[in-house]
Amino acid sequence: MCGIIGWIMEVVWTGIWSLINGDLRMVSTTSIIMFPIYGMAIFLKPLYNIMFDLPIFLRGGIYVVFIFLAEYCFGLILTKLGICPWSYADAKFNVNGLIRLDYAPAWFAAGLIFEGLVFARA
């Protein structure tokens, strides 16, 4: 379930960015490699169980930290293998081209989406 939700979110996200950049076709991109990476979001479920009664802003912030950590680690490994499907090297607020700090609000929302669609039901 997490893999599918992650793919859907990525397709919507990249399609919206395509539109913002002037492509009315809203072309979206993703990679098969991303399915198991998004699927690993299920490992945040125990974290959700611990913090489900915390305020939403705190929970979302904690999700951002864990998602950045995972994105950085997987990006580092995949880059070393020569198969990383993303590079943020040209982005203003990137960290080693592997994460974008300006994506924190998007990851905040993604964590809460996973929480509502998967963690609360699993």
C-alpha cells in the first residue's frame, strides 16, 4: 500500500511541477526503483504508534526528519550504484544533491497522508 501511495503522490507532484513549468500536458515521471523505497514507509508505523497523540505539527515534523534521512541514505547508495533516479544538485536548498530542504512541507504532508491512509488502518 505504501509503495502505491508513494508512486501516486510522486506522479501527482511531478505532474504539477511540469504544469508550473509551463507544460500543459502535466507530464509526470517516476521510477520502478521508487516503489520499494516508498513501500518502506510502512516502517514508520511503529513511530506512528508511539506518537499518535502528539500534536499534528510535531508528528509532521518528525516524519520530515525520518523521510529526509531515508531519502539521503537511499540517494547516497543509489548514486554510488549509478542508478539514483533523482538529483537535486541544481536546486538552491539541496544537501549533496540528495535532498531538498525546501521540500520539507511536501514531506510533512506526505507523512500525514501515509498516517491517515495506511498507519491508522494497519
